[in-house]
Amino acid sequence: MKFPTRAIHVPGVRHEGAVAPPIHLSTTFEHGPANEALGDYEYVRSGNPNVNELEARLASLEGGCAALAYASGMAASTALMSSLEPGSEVLIHRDTYYDTRTIAIELMEPLGIRHRVLDLRDDDELDAALSEKTAMIWLETPSNPRLDVLDVRALANKAHAAGAKLTVDGTFATPAVQQPLELGADYVMHSMTKFMGGHSDIMGGALIFRDDDALAERLRQRRTLSGGVLSPFNAWLIARGLQTLDCRMDRHAANALSIANMLDAHAAVERTNYPFLESSPDCALARRQMRSGGGMLSFEVAGGRDAAIRVASRVRLFVNATSLGGVESLLEHRASIEGPNSMSPDNLLRVSVGLEHPDDLLADLEAALD
Ligand SMILES: *Cc1c(COP(=O)(O)O)cnc(C)c1O
């Protein structure tokens, strides 16, 4: 079955004829007098019908052998990175979600897991960094906030030749737009707080495993112990969001392409970052590994930081807010939110393009840039 069908129907799952799935809020499930199992569930921290069904759906949508849902994207990233052996090293692309680099510093260093930040598009830099200690390459494509497009197949080959694994944070693209496991990645991580939830009202994260079911099982046990599980209600809402993901992403991407083309031609804009922008050097690669350019873009305003802040202060329809992937369009000066260690250009504004009519979005941005 094709992606949109698999996003709507989970084979074999029946809810006593109910067309919409129920929410199971019970934290505990009956067992026999000596803890004999009477069903599949025991206690909510180790499993819940809504969470398990969501995981089956995620594994199917990404083409993986298993999936694990977490309370947030950061809980998922932390779980995967901290599974590496002490003394091993993670290579992280330079343009990566700010907090991913922060957990590498704050949480992994004390565990003896080292990292290096480098430009994974530079073969010489990558070859020099790879060593027998390299256990994982970690990247986002497209990346946050510069929308770098990285060659998943080529980097998977590099990682595997060095005996390492490749993790792709697919939050910006979602499985509706890009299938990293099919391109050779070993693990996909998602912040489901974004497009997958899709309505700016839930937090969740996921890991999907291509074939490493031993690691999936180990991380499932660790999650039960450490407790970073997704709540049943959030699992229910995310499953609901996934049913419309495919058509939402089409509209997000169509709107984003219209805006990127306008910005690219605008005199007040120095640079526009969007994977499917014809003038972008990333366009050919993006077309090979993505079904559309997705709903995220960023642009650099001529005139530096002050000019960028001025544009951000003049939008009326776009909301100045962090996060992304909801129905409403958001805009954000990344350097301001990332703080002192930010690697984002001072004049960069990141845009999460929503599902409003493109004419209204274009008019609002054009007026702000005037
Ligand atoms: C938001 C985000 C995360 C973190 O996810 P949370 O759900 O906020 O914990 C990780 N990676 C990317 C690319 C993100 O946008």
C-alpha cells in the first residue's frame, strides 16, 4: 500500500468496530493473582495500546523494523546518542538543531561519548575526522536553520565503510517527503512536536530503526526504566496528525516554494534557503531524495541583524514564535533564541510556512520587507 493509505489504515487493528480509535488512559491493566499476564499490557510506562499502535504506524511509514515513541524529540535523541559506548565519537553536521549540539556537550561528554562538529558536505573534512572511534554520523536534512541538504546515501556509505551508523533527524522533511532508511540510514529520529503532530499542541519524539531490532529492544527497556515515554493522549493526537500528514505536507511545500521564489527575487533579501529553489546548488540533490521541498525555509535580510529584526517586527500574519510544523505560519530570528553559542547568521529569519492561502502570506512578507 502507498504512504497516504498506510498513514490512515493500520492493518489488523480493530477497535470493536469503532472507525475512530479510542484513547486508553488507564495507567494500569489487570493481571492474575501471581502477576499472570491476562493481556498485552501491565503498566503505562512499559506499554499502552495508543503508544504501541503509533509505533507500528511509524515503523510502517518509515519502512523500519521497529519504532519507539518518546515524550519529546530531545528524549529520543538523548536515548539514541547515550546508547553509544564510552570512548566512541559522534560526528555532527555543523548546521544542526541547537539543542542537539547542546546534549552532545552537556549530557554525552560526562558519559565519555565525544563529538565533533564539522561540515559533513566537505569530503576532506569528513575523511580527516573519521577514525576507528567514530560510532555514529548525525545529521539533519534539510538542516535547521540553514536548510542544508545532505546526501544521505553517500554519507551512509561513508559511515558504513568506517564501521559507524548513520542517524538522520528527519523532523523538517517528515516521512511523507523523505525516507532516510531507504537511502541507507540506520536510524531516523523525529520531533513529532512539529509537522507530524501538525497543530502546535503536542510534544513527542520518535526513533525508527532500519534493521537493528536488538538496539530497539535495548532502548525499549531503558525507556521503561528512565520513563521518557509518550503519553497515551499525545500518541492518539499524533496518530490523528499522521492521517493528514501527506496532504498537509503538499500544501506546506507549495506555499513554501511560492514564498521562496518571491524572496529569492527580492532586493531586500541577500540569500534564500529552500531545497527546491531552482537557483539553489542543493536543488538537484534535494530532488533526488525528497518528494517536495517541505514546509521550512530561511532567508538572510540585506542590512544585517537590525534589518532582520525590523522585518520580524513588521509581519502581521506570521507569528514571531519558535517551533514549527503547525497550520499557522511562524517566523523567528534564530540567533536571538539560540543565544551566545549560536552558529546562525545574524540576519537570518527562519520561517515555518503554514497552510494559509499563499496570497495572504506573500502579501504579509512583502509588506514587512518594503
Ligand atoms: C524541535 C526539534 C528537535 C527537538 O524536538 P522536541 O520535540 O522539541 O524535543 C530536534 N530536531 C529538530 C530538527 C527540531 O526541529
